[in-house]
Amino acid sequence: MVQLPEETADKSVAQKMGFGTICEIGKERIRRAGKKTKESYPLIARKIDIGFRVFKLDDTNMTDVYYSAGEYTQGLLSMLESNVKADRTDLDLLFGCLLEWGLPLSMPYKSEQIEGCTVHTYNDGDLIACFDENIPDSVIKAIAMRQPLRAVFRDSSFDGSPAKINVGEIFKMLAPDTRIKVI
């Protein structure tokens, strides 16, 4: 379902029921349809996933770095330390990568902690991502041993170029067919 964030009319029944936008009405209808399906077909319902995801269209997760050489100042350089916009979450980055790779947004997803790092697994290993800073080699190895089709990290996930090179070497040994991307 695609819906513009159109507001409900003032003093309408929908607004009186607490729905500020047409999208909110749509989400509630989907929830009710799922609940009714589970109630109407209890034996089948155990195997049915009635969940859904809601996405909001936005611009890129990456900071704008379109400056000419003469426009760079010392103060501007410190603002460019991170290539990801400050208000973006791990899930924003994950789903941005899914879109870039042309993967469907409807597949199963889980998140887990490995040695204090948040690791996101999409569709049982089609993509595994970790966007934490300074990820230890042991976490990289744990991800590589799962042999995902794709692995994604942030540039700040590594403490310098040697650590980034080491990730490539770990994957060459443990998961040579994995495509690695650093954003």
C-alpha cells in the first residue's frame, strides 16, 4: 500500500477517532484485517505472518559533500567526519542498503547482540550488517563464519585503514563469496 501523508478533515469521524492522517487509517485497517484472519482461521493462523512494515520516503542517508575546493575550511572538515547523516538509525542504513542492492523489503529480519555489537541479519543471511563503531575482529569473524551473501559496515566501524584491510582478509578466508560493502 502506498499512501501520501494526507491529513484527515477537521471534525471528521476519522479525526474524532484519533486518526490524524489517511495513512493511520490504512495501518489500522491492516491490523484489524490481520486480527480477523487469525480469529476466523485459527489452525492456519499459526503459520500466517500478519505483520507489516511502514516506510517513509526520505532523502539519502549520506551527508551532502558537494563543495568546491575553495569552499572547504577547517571548520567544515570536522562536520564531514561522518559520512552518514546524524539523525539516521541502523535500520535506516540497513533498508537503504537493501534498496541499493534491489532486495525486497518484505523478507524476515532480526537483530542480535554479538559481544556488545548490534548485528542485523536480513532473510537468514542474504545480508548481514553491523554499523557499530570500532567492531572487534571477533565480531567480524562471527559474521564471516555465517557466510552471508552480502556484508555491510560503516566506514567508522573500523579504526583506520589496517582494520578495514583486515576485514577483507577475514572474509577471504572464511567467506570468500561474500560481497562486502562499506558505507
